[in-house]
Amino acid sequence: MGFYKLAIAQSDNIVFVYKWANEKEAKPDDIWNGKKSICNKFREKSSVTCLTWPKNSPYEIVYGLVDGNIKVGRLRSNKSYLLYATNLSVLNIASNIEGNEILSAYTDGSIHKFPIKGKNQSSSEMKWIQHTCPAYALSWGRSICIAGNDHKVAFYDLQGNQECTFSYNVKECTPKCKQFNVAAFNHFGNAVVLGNFNSFYTFSWNEKSRLWEEGDIHLVENMNSVTNLSWKPKGSSLTIGTSTGLVDSYNLYLRRYIYKDIFQITYVSPTLVSIANQLDADKPPVILSSKHEIQKIAAHRDPVTKSYRYLVARTNSSLIFRDIENPDKAVSEVDWINDEINEKLFFGCESCCIICKANELSIIEVRNTNKILFSYPISILQLDVFRNVYLLHNVVRCK
């Protein structure tokens, strides 16, 4: 979350928020080793059944109660207010990727949707989905994933229409499917994991077919019921908690390979790639992400230092540029037809790339511009003229 706080709903009708004393000095991997203290508490009259911390809302948590109330706890004022109330026990809640809307599930199988608004502002709550069973597993990513004790996993679109359903017959399924207890999308919303008994199920979004696809069913003997799931922000690992107190962490990826004996390239999903430098373990991995499926990655040398500095990733309709040496604001994605026929890339100036293709020269700046600076026709024989570093620098500066 960036400020290292943890919210816990306890069995004595209270929500505690903990903070870590060394959050300013410690590295992200060591932050939880410091001294913790309670910074907020929200006491209620009934048991807290579910809790979510919406993205981009660092000072507000949303939680549901047995008595049917859904409340928002404000960390700055240490006060909570009622978002809305029903006469049904709140079974589950989930927030969308943007963190501005909430889904709530009830014991009758109904799913309600409402926006998060400020205190004293009415929320336009509405019944959105009537599922076939209570939604013990509920998560909101690219679609809404719902599952429960009917041995089915259902996906709904953002209009509340069912997209697809995966059924796991108790007699035929191996491993034996029991009740789904929890579901969790990754932070990009294109992959989801659901917890079951001694197993967890994976699903991913196929950008080409525009459909949800069933992944592997991972069986772990004697693990018991999976009751909690949490993704690492970059999506490269998943932590699982079970009813017996077991906590396991799993590395997740579609494929992995070594590039030029230097980079370890890991496809976390079709649209998310992690690139780690094996020669410098202290450097954090470089993350490349796109709305399109990443098909190919190449590394290019700096013309001065001769070290690999620039990463170029290709999708079916764009090019992604990343400057490894300058990680801050050093990535761009531009629309591009990727056929690679008679195409040459040159990095003759810092954070700029010259592309010569089909007798046209284009210059792209690798600084979050997400656009081509300019393009114009040119003869292949004239390319050497533009490979001069100082001339390119002047052209970009004048632009």
C-alpha cells in the first residue's frame, strides 16, 4: 500500500489498524520486522464479517457486519460512518480496481453494488446480481468472480451479465471439489485464484479470444481449507492462508527464460513481464505491463557505456520502451504495426530511439510521452546522417 499499515477485524467486534515504527527507514522487504503499534480502532456493536481496503483510498477502510450494516472507517479522524444498511448479514465485500465502488454479498445469494461516497452523502445502492448460492468467494477485477458451495465458478461482466461458468462435479472432479471460500484477483484484474479444500484454482483472461480460461488446479495434501489469499502488488507471487494456520507463498508465472545470459524474463501474465538482472541481484526487477499481450522483448546497448540499458517490448499493436538506468518516468508505449520487416532501431541519444522502417524515420522519447515525437519519409541511404548523437539531440531539443 505504500505506507505499511495493516487492518485486522477481530472477534471482539472491533477493527484494529496497526502501523510499523520503522516504516520511513526500512526497505520494503524488511518493513514488517519493526515495532508495531495500534494507530486506529473502530469498535462496533456486532461482529465484523468482512473487510476491504480500496485501492487509492489509503485513509479509508470498508467493512461489513453481521447486523447488515456496511461502514467506512476513516483513519484521519478515527471515526466510522454508516454507508448503508440492510436486514441481511453481510457475507463478503470487494472493491473494484479503481477503488471507487464496492460489491457486497449477502446470505440469500444477492450481490449489491454502490459507490463509495463521503459522509452524509447518499449512496445509490442497488441489487446488481442474484447468484445461485451465497458468494463465499467474491472478487472484482476485469470481471466479477463469484463462487460458493455449489461447486461452480461464475464470471460476470461490469453490467452484471454472466459471461461464463466453470462447473466442478463432485463425483468427477479430481481433486474433489468442496466449498469455495475465497477469491482474489491480481492487481491488474486479468488473473484470479480461488481457494478450496486442499487446493486452489486459477483462471486467466485471454486477450485474443476475449474469454476467461481455466488454469491448473493445484492440489496440496493436508493443507485443509484455503481461507485467505493475497497477491504481491506486481503479481509475481501469491500468499495463501488456511484454516489450520498454514501460510505459504507461491511464485506464479506463465513462462520463464534467460536472455543473453544476463536477464531472467518472467511472464507473470500475457500482459505483464518481470525482467531481473542476474548479474546484479540488488537491483529490483523491471516491470513491463500493457493492455495488449506482450509477444517479444529485446535489450539494446547504450552507445557510450556499451551496457544493456534499453528494453523494447512488442505487442501486436504497440512498442514499449524502458530505460533501465533511469527508472523514474522512463517508460513509453506507442502505437506501432509490428511486422519487423526492414526495421532498424538505434539508441544514439540518451532516452531516445530512432526507428527506420519502410523508408520512414521515427523518433521516440523514452520518458512517459507515449507518443512518437515525429515521423517523416527518408531514404535508407540517408540514415547515417541521423545517427549523429549531437544532431539527434538538437532535433529533439528544438522539437
